[in-house]
Amino acid sequence: MRKYLSMLSGVIVSIALMSGGLFPAEKPLETGAGFVKGLLVADGSGSLAGGTVFFFNELSGPAPSSTRYWRVPDYAFKISDDGSFQATLPAGSYYMGASKKLSGGPLGPPQDGDLFFISEDEKGNPLLHKVQENQTLNMGTVTGAAPFSRTILVTEGITSLEGTIRNEQGRPLDGMIVFAFSNPMMVGRPLYVSERSSSEGTYLLRLAGGGSYYLRTRDDYGGGPPSADQVMGIYGKGQPVTVVTGQNLKGIDFTVTKVGIAE
């Protein structure tokens, strides 16, 4: 137990050191920066004002998906009241998406009714947008955001981890989120995120493919270090979980504890 709490403490410290929580702060970069701007318009009725536009660096993971898994974006920026956005990014190639949650909450996998989209071509493949140093990429008016429906999610042939999240008294916890990391210290940005756990404590973490992943769960999506009354857990005392592409690996269960626990 002491070893587990020591590792948990280290992860908490690493979170506190992360700039802006899971996502970088919206501030200019000193060198190598380019700029992106545009106007986001939802299909049909509805506005993306007050929502979030996000970017995925091509080099840091697979292309995002709106039906198979949820990749954590590299950068996120708030959409203005008129639907416009401006982003400052390191030069490179990025996939782009946007969402506005009915709950008014921050980032996280979309729920039914949330406005959501990934920038795609006519064949449904995510588009890459090139950001060049000291230049502005004007995307103009971007359409495509529409109410999300879970009916579009792929259920066959996906790679995923499944299990139950409980507290130390054995009570299942709802509203928890599971993150998958590629590094054993679980620092920096996670690769993938699950939807929130059910009232029975069950969760499903979708992945782009097989491999070894280090797992952490907490009860909020990010935005800074967890408070003392929040709960958090690490799977298998920090040991990786290995899954084969196309496999649904079950029994990946968590027992969580309060962040502020004394030992």
C-alpha cells in the first residue's frame, strides 16, 4: 500500500507541473509558432460559441476518430461568442476538431446531443492542416459540426479495455475517466481517454490499436492538479496492460483512493 501511495503521490506532483493541466495554456509561443483562425458554424441550428476547438499534432499520435476511439488533443482553445477562433501552435501539421457540450463542461468525449465534428475530407478521412512559422492559416468558415449520437460508434472489431472502478470500500464509482499513457511515469499528455464510468462503475476505454499502456483514472478531465477531495487510481500499481489489436480486454479493474489521503 505504501509503494502504491508513493507512486500515486509522484503522479499527482507530475500533474501539478503540467502547464494548464492536460492541455497547454492559450498563450503565444516564443519561437517556431504559427497561427490558425476561422469561423465555426454548426450544420442546421445551434452555435459553437463558447465551445472548444482542438488540434492533434500529426507526429504525436494516430489521426483522431469520431467513431472508434477518443484521442486526447494536443492543444485546445475556447471559441468566441461569435463562433470565431484563433490558435497559436508550433509549426507542424495538425488534425482539427471542435465541440460544444450541452452540459457547458470542458473537453471530454462527446455525449448525445453535443455539437461535435472532426475536420474531414469528402471520404470521411481526417484532414491535415499545415501550420507554418510566423504565418496565419485562415480556414474561413468551417461547417460540419452536428449533434453527436452514440449510434454512430463502432462496436465490432475495436481495440478496447473494459473494467470496473471502485473505491476502497468496494463501492462502484460513476463519472470516473480512464486515461491511457505510453510512458510508465504517466506524465505529460495521455494518448487516449475513456467516456465516464456508469452508475455500476463500468468503463470502456477505446484505443487506436494494440500495445502496452499505463492506466490512470480520476474523476475529472483535467485543467490542473486534482484537489484533496478528488479520487484517483493507478492500474496494477503502475504495471502496463498489453492488448492485441482488435481485442476487447476485460477485467481491467481499478481501486481508487482520495488524493488527500494521509499515510
